[in-house]
Amino acid sequence: MSRARNDILISAFLVLLLLWVVWEARSWPFRTRLFPWAIGFPVLALAMIQFGLACWKAIRERSYADAVHTHGEPVEKADAGRSGHQARLEVPTGEEAGVVLDPKLERQRTISISAWTVAFALGFYLFGFKVGSLLLSPAFLRFQAEESWKMSVFYGLGIYLFFLVAFELALGTPLPSGVIATSLGLQSFDWYLVNPILNIILGR
Amino acid sequence: MLEAFLSGLLDVFAYPTFLLMLLGIAAGFVVGILPGIGSPGAMAIMLPFIFAMKPLEAFAFLLGMYAVTATTGDITSILFGVPGEVVSAATIIDGHPMAKHGEAGRALGAALMSSLVGAVIGAFTLAAAIPIVTPLVLSFKSPEFLALGLLGIAFLAVLSGESKLKGVLAGGMGLVLAMVGLDPQENIERYTFGLVGLWEGVGLVAALVGLFAIPEIVDLWVKGTGIAETQVGKLGGVWQGIKDTFIHLGITLRCSMIGTFFGLVPGVSGALSQWVAYGHAVQSASDKSRFGKGDVRGVLGPGAANNSGIGAAMIPTIAFGVPGSATTAILLGAFIIQGLQPGPKMLTEKLSLIFSMVWLIVVSNIITVMVCLIFLNQLAKITHIRGALLIPALLTLVFLGGYADTNSYLALAITLSFGVVGLVMVHQGWPRPPMVLGLVLGPLIERNLFISYEVYRFGFLLRPIVVVIIVIALAVLFLPNIQEMVIRRSALKEKAVVASEE
């Protein structure tokens, strides 16, 4: 889908969202709706303008593409109007430097890392942060990044120890144990193994 | 004030502040040298660590990291032609050709020393600005702060993206998202869908890490890093680069002033000042023939400008609560997490903390430059780390950050949702910093709007300073369009004259 069409969808979504924002506030007391309306109405107006502009841009692009298709006019680059000085100063940033990817590969990689991101969130929800990262980090490294088993397992243990030492021991911030352990009435999956060891090491 | 200035210095060296600053610096080295995770993303990822810290410790950690990233970003710009940070891009033009000609050490020495000079100038500008801005800030009331908040969003919106309208709209959406939760006046639920987990709002850290860190992690995987395709040889000539900084001290100082000025203006970040500084270095040189081919002055200018902006950008953030960039917007979020409120209270009651920040910037930059000079060859090896190895640790920190803010699993879903929003925004060219600023400033703006209305009704809009700020905001929004129209008209006129002459 083209960027122009995506912009239409996004701005249409924003218009609907903002309509709901200002509509929802109608029954609230004045003090409660003052800010939502003071901000909501102007932003709604801006979203409508953006929607109009996105539609206009899409129509213009389409008619231009039609003209090119019909008459075979050369397509000018979007940045052709830039001055030579500006063009000279354009240097790739860290995000884009030196990497030109096949769009199909880029899409595949985006989907796979997005799926892993969701898997990590789900893993933390189910198993907590320490055990979740202990399980998911090696899984990611072995099956997605194709690192060796040895590297993956040591990395997982390293991450686990980092969070144990940095958060629970140094910062004194207990990490959640996940809904499975909580629903089973357990302290956490690792607590029964790690706590006795810590007691010995710390002389507790 | 002098007492606070000196006690601020002593506080920096106290335990565990100094140790945390060193940890922040170490994290900054990795972030700055590896492209992909930018300074705002890294700052957001590090937020979960500060929950258990005291304010000074938290800022030692965050400022230590922030101060380092701009400096270390120059290393990859020079060695590989790949900027570690966006603010290091201009260093490539002359730094990388110097490296190609076997002068990598000299270019790095120049970049590091000019960065240090710039950072010190920027930090002391912050210190010098405190007595000047304090009476001004103390004279401001709620209407002025309300207008300033909106002005800050306008600045950031206009200058941080390809489309002004998208920027302003993103800022507006940030303000709308800040409305979620219990209304502060009547305790009525607003846009919570009946979820108790949303009563306190969407969770600032969850939103920040989602918006900034998740898209960068995706980018890290998609593009893949391990930027160093070639081995770096031994880096000699570093001392010559350091000497160059003082041989061309005029350029270094003037470019530091340029960076300081740009840092003061909200929305105009180092990404722009480095180019202006480079332009100045070229313009002011009598012999311009070497620029673009490896002139050390082309390294000194951007290097000094980048780092001087760090201290200067703290002035509007601390004094008015108007951050100048995505990184300072996240830093403002850290202020709020730590229970600090920028503005009059901060300037009067937390003076020692502000001066500690000044010293933190100075000390962390000195340490950075020393570490870089001693371990330059070893630091270059960080560039061989594969991006994939960072991803599991980063993802864990991202979700932990979101969770730690509210201690609710709902934060994981919020982090993911903002991650999706961030990805879409990056893909579609919508700027994220204005949205963050809207989200951070939303509660402050609402409170100031409410107080202004209660005290002055709509008369607050006619207060002189408010009128001035509104005029500035309108100028920021529309002046570029007017200028463009004037240029177009004059170009059309010229064309018409040429056509009639022919």
C-alpha cells in the first residue's frame, strides 16, 4: 500500500478517534471536560485538514501516475528540487547508513521481530521477567538469530543473572513472577532454586 | 548561589552518584558507538533503573549516558562513515576522508577534544543562565506556563519532522493521550474503558519505551548491525588532533556558541546545529579547498556544536519545562518520575541539584574523552557486536520499564501498543518527539489551563507575555510558509522579467 493511502487511513482513524474524544466529554462536568474540549476540538480540526490533504495528495499522485502511464513522462525524483548545497550535506544517519534491503526481506524481518516482540511480552506476562528472559533469550538467539546453543544458553543465564543482581539485589526492586506462578500460589519458578544459593552466598 | 555551585560539584563525587555516572557512561559508550539504538531510545530503555534511585543518582546515570552519546557517535562517523548518532552525521564529511587518508587518529583526537570544549561551554552556559532566568521564571504565572507548554510543542512539532501539520497533530495526540485516567479535578474516569489500570494514565515510561525503543529494536534486527566490515588499524596521531583543537580555537569556540544557541531554542536539536557549525567552519576558512576531502576544521566545528547543545538544551527544560528535543523530553519524563517539577520550584529549591547537573555534564565528558583517548583501539571493537545479541536484553528492559512504572501487566499491552504506533509513525514519516512532549506536558498544561481559567477566566489569553508567546508560536508555525511564498513569488517575478526580456 502506498504511503499516501496509508496517510489517508491514519488521518481518517484520527478524525474518528478525536470525534469520539470530544463526544465522550459532552456529559462530563465543565471542569472535567475543559481540557478535553480545549485540546480536542482544535486537534480534531487539524486531523480533518490532514485527512483532506492526504486525500488531495493521493489524488494528485494518482493523476500524475496516470499521466506518466499514458504519455510516458519521466518521473522526477522527489528531492530533485533540493539545492546542490543541501544535497551535498545529506549524509545517511545511523538508521539508514549503508544498508539497502530488498523490501520483501525487510517485510519478512519486520514480521519476525514483531512476532518475537509479542512473544517476549507474553512470556513476561506468563513467567515473569527473570524466568521469561531466561527462556526467551536463548530461544530467540538459537532459532531466530541462529547463534550456537552454547552462546544462546550462556547469554540467557547472563541476562537472568543481570536482572537478579541489578534489580533485586542492587536496586532492591523485586521483579514479578508471572501469572502462572502467581495462580499456582508459588513464590516464583526460580525462587526455590536461587534463594537457597543466595542465602549461602550472602550469609543470610 | 556560589555555595550551591560548589556543593553541586562535591555531590557529583559522592557515593553512589559517581559510580552511577560511570555506569551511565559505560552504557552511553555502547549506545553511542552502535548505530541503531539512538540516544532517545537508550534513555527510555534506562528509565526502569531510576525508579529506585534518588534524583541526583538518577540524573548522574542518565546525564552520564546522554553526555557521552554525542561524543562517541563521532567515532563510527570517522572510522566507518556511519554515524552512531544522528547528531554525528556532519562529522563524516571531513572525518571519514581523513580516516581514509590514514589520519583517523588525528580526526578522532580533534572530534573528542572539540566535543569536550563544547560540552564545558554548554554546561557553564547552563550555570550562568540560572541567575538570569530565575527572576523571569518567578514572574511567570499559570497562563504563561500554559502558553510556554504549547509553544514548546509547536517548536518541536514544526522542526522535528517533514510535515508541520503531522508534527502539530502528533503533539495534539500526545496531549489527548495525557487525558486518559482520572480527571485531576473531579476524579471522573476519562477514556479508561473501565480499566482500573488506566486510572493513573497510560504510563509515561510504557509509552516512551514503546514509541522510541521498539521501533529501534525492529530497525536493529531488520537492518542488522555489526557495522565494522573492515578491521581498524592502529590509530595514531591523536595528539595532533588535540593540538588542532587549540590551533583552531576560534572555530571551536564559535561553533560551541552556535551549538549553545541552537540548544537553547526548543525543537532545534544538535541534528541541525552540527550542519550550521560545519557551514560556519567552511565559510570562515580562507582556504576552503580541503573541505569535504579531509579538513580537520570540518571535524572540529560539528564536534564542538553537538556537545555544547547538551547543557544549553537543559535551560528551557529546567526553567520552563519546555524540552528542546526527544532526549530532553524523555529527561523531563525522568524529572516527573523523580517527583521534580521544572520551573520556579526547581530553580529555587533544587539549585544544588541543577548545579550538580552542570558538573555531571562536565565531569562525564572529561571522563569520556579520557577513556576514549586511552582505549580508542579497544572501543572500535564494540562495532563488531552483532545487533541480534542486543535484542533479547533490550526487549527485556523495554517491557520491564513499562511494567515498573505502574506495576501492572496492563503496561505490557500499553508498551506493545505504543510500539505499533511508533513503528507506524516512523514508517509514515510522523514525528514522535512532539507526541512524547504532549504526553509529558499534558498534565502540567491541564493544571495550568485549569488554574488560569479559575483565576482569570478567558482574560488569561490577553496577558501581555501570553500574547507575546502566542505570537511567537504562530510565527513558528506560519513564518516558514510565508517565507516560502515570498521566495516563490520573487522567483516567479524573476522568471517573468527574464521571459519579457527574451
